[in-house]
Amino acid sequence: MLTDRRQLLTQAAALAGVALTPAAWTSAAAQTRMADDPFQLGVASGEPTPDGVVLWTRLAPKPQEIGAGMTAAPVAVRWEIAEDAGLKHTVAKGQTLAVAEAGHSVHIETQGLKPGRDYWYRFTAAGHSSPVGRTRTAPAVGARVDRLKLAYSSCQKYSAGHYTAHAAIAAEHPDLMLFLGDYIYEEPNTGKGPRLHPVEEPTDLATYRHRYAWYKADRNLQAAHAAAPWMVIWDDHEVANDYGGDQDRTNPDPATFLKRRAAAYQAFYENMPLRRAQVPVGPDMLLYRSLAWGSLAEFQFLDTRQTRNRRTCDAVSDGKRIPADCPERFDAARSLLGMPQEAWLQDRFRKTRGHWNLLSQQYLMEAFTTRLGTVGNDGWDGYAASRQRVMQGWRDARVSNPLVLGGDIHCFFAGEMALEPGGKPIASEFVGGSISSLGIAKPSDMELLLAVNRGLKFGEGQHRGYGRVELTDKEATVTFRAVADALVPDSPVTDLARFVVEAGDPGLKRA
Ligand SMILES: [Fe+2]
């Protein structure tokens, strides 16, 4: 059905935070054909429910330019979603306005779709058609589901390598894709690495938008977005390295930093297939949420950046701030999530009906000592009581088959978590490598790490790639997929290692 025009205007205005007049709509509808294709950032979908998904695009006829080649004028965008790849059996369609205040992004929350099936969608605007994307709705609430296949990864520093892993993800046609942070890197271009990106470090909305457009022009990234619905969370580099709350390593003034955070969050929202619930309000954005996949799985997505307590245990060496050990990291009053998010998570643990419960977050979660014998203070180790409460929550609520998925460290890791050091596993965790960011390359360094971190059963940092997770009632199978060489385009992708976690037995086995 075509959406009512009044509703359209209200929706677009709400998203953009501005009042759109009927005259704005008329001028948008009268838009003539653009000389350049405005769909050069591709299409995406995300946030699947049993009756809908979010459809996304962003108009950018000149992705490499600040402003992406768009003017301040709104542009009318039509969308359609169909039951077939040829878009013959359309089940919903409508129009909206892409407005400058939202970076000419479009977020359509479709409704009335059937649960647990594939759909295909497309946008048209200014005389051009977008590529066709494939997406999938979640199964009906509580429905029995035989199998779920998902891919997950993180950390795609554009200058560090090619997005070959995304091409492989697209070829798998997963039911779902999880991106666990560091979608962009805010760093200035050093000129090193196989690919260049803009020189300047983004600090305001225009420059963050520019950085996203540069990344999203990548054809392999577009293919992965067009292949499956995505669920996204962020890590630090979507804003600034190692930031937490209003605390930044290079900008000591919280008020100034929060302005930068507001710009970064707005650009993140604009460039991801997110719902209205995620529209930022100033420097704040609600990112933690859950997703049910019938009765087979529930995902809990965490935000470990925005509402954490301030980092502690910083030491100074050679003029540089480095992490050190200190008793404050065990302080029960400190939280990596912030207490409201912790309370929400414990509530999910009590209410979840998922056979598998996948904690989807940014880090390697278990206690971790570096090869220099130091402990990181940026992640869960800097907030050890917070981690303990999560694990205790699994135990107290008798959460069915908890599993942890993570990113951040640019390596593949498989490990077992325990309530006490050396105790019986309570959950297995899997860090699915990085798309392109470089990790611990020397095998001897990795051997040392595995020797001192006994919970880790596998580690590999030489290859880029992603994780594949296949869930059935009986078992979770996790396959680490490695790109032979991400420094060159189109390198082969092969299985690096495979693990099985059996339902009812939280430890992992090499398969
Ligand atoms: Fe990263």
C-alpha cells in the first residue's frame, strides 16, 4: 500500500528533526534526473522482526566529496519490497523524503511482512534505481526453527586492507549478519596500507558523513549489506580511539568531546539500517537491544562505550598513558555498561525464551593478560565486577546455553569463560577476527598469549576474516573463515578452524 502523504511528511520530519512543508514535498517530487547515480552507497536492511525489517539507503552521487554531491533540497525516494528477486510480487511500497538534515539517508520500517522468509527490495529516486537487496524477517515469536546461519565480524579499517571477507559473507547468504564495532576508523590517513581514505580526522557531522560515504562506496561491503539483514553495534573508532562516556584520550574537556560524540552518533545512525528508537538525541543514542529468532535464539546486543564509568588504572610511561593494574578495576560500583543497561541485561536473562543466548558485544570478554604481563583497562578487565555480574546472571537466571560473540582485538579467539579462574566453563566465547584491521601477526606472540591465558583454546592473528555460526537444537557450530591475504583484492577465503558447543555443555570442542 502507498503510504499516506501526510504521514510521510510527519515521518521524514520526525527523523530529520525539522518541519517539512508541503512545498518542500512538491519541490522534491519535481526533482529531475541526477547526472550521477545517487545510489553509489548501495542498500541495506536490518533489525528484523517477525513482521518487518528496516530498509536503508543514503543518496550520494559523489561519495568521495564532502557533502556527497547533494544540495540542501529534499529528494523524493520511492521504495518497494517483494516476495521474489525479480520484484514481480510486491507486498509493500511507498515514498519518503531524503532530507539534508539526515544526510539524505532513508530508513523505512516495513510492516505486515510474513515471518521467517526472504524478501527483496529496491529504491528509486531522481531517475535512478538502486541495486536490489535481499533480506529476511525473523521467525514468528516462539516458533520452532530448525537452523539459523549467521555471520559476524568487526573492525574494518579501510586503509589496512580489502573487504574480501565481506564478499565471502555475501556469497554465504546468511540469515543474519552481526557487525560488532569499528565500522569506520576516525584516524587520519597515514598513507600506509593498500588503500587511501580522506586525510583529515573527522570531528564534525560533515566529516563523519564523508568518512562513512568513503567506506560505504566499497563494492564488497555493499554486497554484504545487500545479502542479509544486519544488526550493528559500535566500538570506539566510530567516534574516537578508546573513548568512554564523556572521556576521551586526546580531548580533556568533556563538553567539547560530547559535541563530537553527538556528530559521530548522528552519522552512525544515518549510515546504518536502524529503527526510529535509535535516532540520537544530542550526544545520546539507545543502542543496546535484543533480537529473538523464534525459540531457537535470543541475541542481547551491548553498548560498552556510551554509559560506562570512567576508565581507571592508567599509568604514565615515557610520556604515554598505558594501562596498569590497580584495585579500582575490581570496584563493584564500576560498570562497563552502566547500571541501567546492566539491569536491562539481567531482565533479559530472566525473560529470554531462546534456546541459545548470544551475548553480542565488542570485546574479547574473558580475563586477558597481554604478552607484556599487563591487563587492559579499556574493556571488561578494567570493569571486572561488571563482567562477574553478567556471568552470575547467567547462572542465577539459569540462562539456556549462553554464548559470547566479540570483536575489537583483530584476531580469532575461541575460549571458555568461568565464574572462578580455572573453574568449570559457564559459556564459550568466539571472537570472529577482523575484516581488515591488523592484529597480532607473529605466531610466537600468539603462542605466548595462549600460554598465559588458559581460558583461550585457540588464537590466530595473522589472517583477516569473519565467523560463521550455525545453530540447531543440538549444537552451535562456529567456523572461523580466513582471507588468505587482505592486502590484495579478491584473495581466496578458506576455513581456518571449526568448533562445536553442544547444547547443555558450555565448553567448546574443536571439530
Ligand atoms: Fe578495531
